[in-house]
Amino acid sequence: MEELLELLKDVRDDVDFENSTDLIDGKILTSFDIIQIISVIDEKYDVAIPATEITPANFNSVQAMYDMIQRLAED
């Protein structure tokens, strides 16, 4: 999880990823941010995120992103 937090801070260092739970619903992240995050996750974790997984529920918090990565890595 710490590694993911560091990667996210590289994308947007002005966002409190540790405590935010409404990154999408609160319009904190833009669609461009999400594209960058997907790219970073793919590169670092070798996890392809299908379009069906690109939902607010999977990107509203760092915990949700981490859970998604774990779930997709198992498949």
C-alpha cells in the first residue's frame, strides 16, 4: 500500500490520498489523472485494468485502488 501511495503522489502531489475517500465523487481527480494512474498501475504492478473496472468505486480511495489491484493480480 505504501508503494501505491508513493506512486499516486507522483501523479498528484497536492492530493491527500491517505485520507480521501471521494477522489472521484468529490471531483478531486480528473479523467486525465485516472488515465495516468491506470498507466502507473499497469507499469508498476503489471496489472491491466479493463474498461469495466474503471468505475468511481474502484478509484475513490487508495484502499479501493489497492483492493482492485490485488483482485486483478489474482486473475
